[in-house]
Amino acid sequence: MDTKSSNSKHSTIGNDPATDTQKSYDRFAYVSKAGHFAGLMHGDSATMLKSLPNNVFNVAVTSPPYFWVRDYGYDDQLGHEETVDDYVDALMGVFDEVKRTLHPEGVFFLNIGDTYYSGNGQPHGSDPKCSSRNFFRKKVRPVDVSGWDIPKKSMIGIPWKVAFEMQQRGWTLRSSIIWNRCNAFVEPTARDRPYRQYEFVFMFSKSRFYSFDRSKLVEEDVWNIPIERNRRAKHNAAFPSELVRRCVEVASPPNGHVLDPFVGSGTSVLTSMAHHRNVVGIDMGDDYIDYVQGAIESEGYHSSSWGDLVESLQKPSPLWDEWAGNRQNFRKPGTAKKV
């Protein structure tokens, strides 16, 4: 990617030449008056993650680009691979690094949707509700080319292909949460099937035993949360803040550490900040990074050094020991509560 954010008004914010090894416009660190950090990394997620320390994030929560669903406007974007296998491999290159950076008792929430195989060549018309989907009416996607080994009009099953591959790489799949998108878009082309009302939010743990605060669960494995549409950031598929809040609160203590390797319009960053967590987000999109930087600054955060941010990530939350979700505080049914 040709990263040209050096022309941005934020291009040199939050960089310490004494500690940074990346180009000056790749990383941005901010700190609040209360001492909470927010970091942004501008570039390819798999590459950017390699510079973060091991075993630090209590929770990762993200929604990567889906397979040939949208065009985010830059070359070599994840989601535009030639095959499903290539797409899964590209995701694994990111998620292997997520696993390395996740705390040994950490949890990863992955929201991912499916794609249909059409096999009917280039579609026509337009999609007035989402301009980022109109690109595939101007070019032929791999899912539009005939010759696949599944029937036309089939769902590909991408979420489960990703989940199974993550299991092969050592992740424990603890739950397949249904996100019921109560106000989901009507699909005008879906004349002979139900509209897609839900998506998966897979909950993975890095190890068999991990920390988790059940008291913060609002619902069990069906979450009824409306979509939020962020027109200012030109993002029609933004995470709802309520979904992020649930993930963050069940899997990290106050003052804990949150990661989003595909930060998009920044809902995960801003929600984590609002709930007193330190957070790092990564994205390749110039416009998204610039938008999120402005949003962070509007919350009263000021520039800091990347070295200070990393130092903070390497320290556990001061509330870690007493946090109800810390697995050391779990008790088996029938045993006395610790005093």
C-alpha cells in the first residue's frame, strides 16, 4: 500500500523518534487526562501487529472485510482474494498475530458474515443504499465466475470455514453468538429466500482456561442489537457500540487492554475509551484513520509517545486481581464465596 497520510494534519501526532522504528505516519498514540491510552496503526494489519508485544490484550474484537462484499478503495485490500482459501489464509495471517498479542487468559470476538456464490457473471443495476457495494456491478468478482464445485445461489459458508481453520491453529471456539441485527437492510434481490437478519460473532479463547465476567452478559448467545450507520465516516457496515461494549465488559477489567485489527470507522476504539480501557486499532484506509484520529482528539485525548503506550500495555490493569472476571476469582458451584 502507498501510505500517503503524511499529508494529513495528524500525520506526526503521537510519535517518538527515540522509540519508533516505523515511518512517522504509521503509528499514533494518545492519552487522556485519566491516563488511558488510545493507539492507531496505519497499514496492513498482519504487518502492524508484528510490532506489538506478546500477551498484552485482554480482549480483541473485530469485524474484518467480508469476502468480495465491499470495496474500501485501496489496492491489495483483504477480502478481494481470488479464492476463498486465499481469503481464509489472509485472515489467518492477521489472527495468528492477534493470538500472539492476546493475554494468555484473553478472549477474541470475531464478527464475520457470509457471501453467496452466484456464478452468473457480472451483475447489473445499482445498490442505492450502499455505494461501497456498487463496485461489483462494474467488475466481475470471483464469486460471479462459473465453475465452482457448489451449486449456484449457494451460501459459501465462509464464517465456519474461518472458525474451523482457527481451531486447527489452536484457538478454542467457545461460542457462536447470533447477532440479530434488528434493523437489517432489506435485500431487494432476495425474492426467493429470507432476508439475512443475523451474523455470527464467534467467541474464541487463546487457551482452555481464561478470564470472563458472566455478570456483564445482557443476553446469552442471541444478541438483539440494531445496526448503527456512520454516515460521517462513510461506513455502512460499522460495528454497533453496544456489541463492542458487551465484548469489552465481559472479557476485560476496567483499565484493561483492547485490540481491533480492522478498526474501520472506530467504534471499537471510541467504545473502549468510553468504558475506561486502553485500546489499539489498525486499518489500511487513509480516510478511516484520519476520521478516527479526529474523533479521539474530540474526546479530549492529547498526543503521546508510542513508547509510553506500549509500556502501558505491558502492565496489567490495577483492578486485574479483584476483577470478578479474573478466573482466579471463579468458584465452583457449591463452594463458599471467597472473602
